[in-house]
Amino acid sequence: MKISTGKPSVKTYAWVCADRDCNTIACYKDPWNSQTVCKLWGATKLTSFHDAELAGATKKINAILKRIEKGNKDKKRKLSFIKFQNQLLLIWAAYGVVGPYDDHKTIVKALKLSSR
């Protein structure tokens, strides 16, 4: 049962090596949520768990990520973090792979299904 919160649902993605040598990493819709587009949350005020040092580091890291993303020559990819064994890796993520959590119409088209 899906509960409506009145807010739009967040699209989450998982990742897969898109070729045998894993030269490309493709991301697809999936509730597993092991891929995240690069940006860290900031806080509206300092707290004991997000103090001035962490707030400053967050700003610097986000500025670096933004600069790298601006230099991206391939607009079909996004600077992302992927998670494996609870650690993050910074990657260029490609999209367009169809998975089991895509909408019905997308899957039918990708698999060339027919109800005949």
C-alpha cells in the first residue's frame, strides 16, 4: 500500500556495470537507491552534529562538485556517487538503461512486447 504524503516521490536509482569491462556505469530507476547525484545537504543552522567545521567543508565540497560538473563535456552523464559495501565512489553516471522498476510503457517498448 502506497501512502500519499502530498509531496512528489523521490526518484531513486541503482547502478550496474554497463559493459563487460565496466568502462561505463549505467543507472536505472530502482528503490535500492545505491546511486546519488552529487550534492551534499547543507543545514539552515549550526548544531552539535553539523558544526561550523562541517558546514564549511560541505560548502567547499559542493563548490568543487559544481565546478567539476560545469566542465562535463558529455551532457548525457551526471556526476554521481555510487554506494558499494557502505562506501561511496565518485563517478560519471550514464542513464537510459531500462529496469524492472521503470513504468509499464517504457518496459513494453524496450522489450518490444506485444499482447497479441
